[in-house]
Amino acid sequence: MGEEVERRDNNMGKFTLVRVVVGLLQANCYLYADRETKEAVIIDPGSDGEKIVRSIEKRKLNPVAILNTHYHFDHTCANKDIKERFNIPLMIGKEDAGRLQSIYNDAMQMMMQCNPSPLADNLLREGDIIKVGRLSLKVIETPGHTEGSVCFYDEYNHILFSGDTLFLESIGRTDLPTGNTEELAHSLKKLFTLPLHTTVYAGHGDETTLLHELKHNPFVKDALS
Ligand SMILES: [Zn+2]
């Protein structure tokens, strides 16, 4: 897996998408930017703040917000570094906001020697729209991996940031605090109402499409049956 992969929209020249792989658990931090205005969101700065900052500066991006797909430490450990650096709001699903500083996260953060996350500035709800220059991301609530897990969907460019809800040929675990297998199945059903050519950028591992997952992901087959 590449350390840093960049995808540019080949049709309209609208967006730049960069994946930065961070931390021991190799989580994906994404920079999603309007290619023209350079406004960008930072999705899941899970660790390695300096590496993320370098990636932002190299492209002269202008960060407007930090988005967390859920509260787990491997997606939030660099929240503090990034927030202090750019002075931008931190946004997370409303049910996970209070868990950024939970006992589970505290313990893991201590083990990983990372900074506790600051509190969230915005609590995200189903249907909220986050503007990133000319781009927009819609919030889809997808509880299951954690109670407050959310996905971010660009319905114009058919791009889904799925956090730890859906992976390439796998799905998120439900055995951690607030995980729920039935809710995850329900959330997957919701995601598969989106166009099947949607490209999925997950919280770990390589990109995929909903169509690929429909055909090759046994957990999805189970959930949708
Ligand atoms: Zn997680």
C-alpha cells in the first residue's frame, strides 16, 4: 500500500483527493480538496500530524475543517496537532462526540503516546452538508462499528468516505465499546442504496466501489440478505 496516493478528478478538474497512511494501525487520513480554491477537509487525522501537515503544505491546501468518521484513537490521535496548527473546527457524529475523551480512547492514546483529542466544535447529524469550496459532503449516519459512526458522501462526484463501516471485502468490527452488529447491517443496507459506481475510500486499506463489494464482500451479502 502506498504511503501517499493522490487522485485528481479527470472530468471536471474539481477535486484533489490524497490518502496519507498514518500510525501503527495504518489508518487512512484523507485530504479532500477543491482543486481550484484549494479549500480542503482533513478526514481522520489518526496519527503522524507532521506528515499530514507536510502533505497539506506541499499542495498549498487551505484546510477548513477536521472531519472524524468516528471517535477511535487510530482516526483521531492527530486531531489536536492539526486543530492547533490550522485553527479549524473539529466535526464528528453527535453520538461519538462525547467519546473522543472516553476511557477506551484514553487508554489507547496512552499506549500509543498520542495527544488526547480536543472536544468537537460541530456535532454532525444525518443529512448535514459540509461545504468544501465547490464540493460538498453529505453526512450519512452509519452506526454499528461505533454508535456515532458517520460516512461522508459527495453525491456529485460519487465518492464515499466510509470510515470503519465498510472496507475492501470486509466490514468494521463490532466488538469494541458501542459496537452493534445489527445496526451495522442496517447501515450497510443504507449505503447500498447509493449508486453502485460510487468509489469507496475506507478508514483502512485500499479503495473499492460499492459494486465490487456487492459482488465480492461476504459480509455485505449477509447484511443485505
Ligand atoms: Zn474504528
